[in-house]
Amino acid sequence: MPSPEAEVELATLSLPLHNNWGRERRLPECPNMSLYELSLIVRNMPKAGLVTAVKRVSESILDEGGYVSKIESLGARELPYKMTAHGQVHTKGNYFLIHFAAPPTSLSDITDNCRRDIDLVRPLVSRIESKARFECTLHEEVQPPSSRPEVHKMIREAEKRLPPHIKKKFRLNTDLGYNPF
């Protein structure tokens, strides 16, 4: 059973890092900051120890000039295989995701601090690509192909790429103003 101090620390840990209702807080737009996701496997230990371990990691991110936007606990699980870290073999672990923004120059210091932490079994930092703006074009795609501008463009490009012997149009040579067939 965790102590009341651990419960208070859990509450204070999540308050400054999260928005209300668990939504992710928007990070400040800084040109020299990149978005990252830190996947942590923390060794199996009581809740108070988990709080201090995750707090240590998030404080090291803040010390390096980063901003933490979200800390997500994925729960305690059996590890997929035995993992050795800091001279101990681990079969169970607690999984966490930390979303943060930091300058790329400080990333090596953050990963170095995580690798030296004896409570962390596996830290993995991955860069999050910014999502491209998506524009819904359903009203254009529902139209029949003959009235879509992109289909006309594709037909023109295909006609340009045809070999010369296929580009020639067949002439009926009937001298009629219409096609009798």
C-alpha cells in the first residue's frame, strides 16, 4: 500500500504536466525544438518508487531545456523476454510514455541520464514527425470521374506519354460529318 506522501506526489506530478481531462497540452512553438516520445520500461517496484523514477526522468528533461507535455502510464506487464539492466535480470516491468519537446543538442544528455538511472530497464527516445495538414476533398471525390479536374489532368499526362505511333488518331476517310458505325 503506497504511503499518503506517494499519493500526494502522484497528484503533484500530474498537475503541472497535464491539462484538465487528460488532454495533451500544446507545446510552445520554438524553431529549435523537436517533438520526441520517450518509451520507458521501469523495473518492478512500489508506486512510490515509480513516481520518483518518472519524476527524475521528467526533471532531467526540464533541466536540459525541454518541455514535458504528457506522461502516460501503460501499466505493469510481463516483459517479452528476460532483460538485464545494471546487473539485474528483470521479468516484469512498468511501461511509461513521456511526450516532450527539447532542443536536438540536448537529446544525447537526456538519453545518457536515462541510461544511467538504475530504476530504468529500457529507455527509448524516438522523434515524432509533425503531422501534415489534411484537407478533406470528399465532395470532389464523390463526383463522377468525367467531371473531376484531377482525372482530366491524368488523361492529358497519359496522352503526352504515349508513343508517336499510338498518338495518331484513326481517320475513317468517309467524308461524312458523322461516324456511321
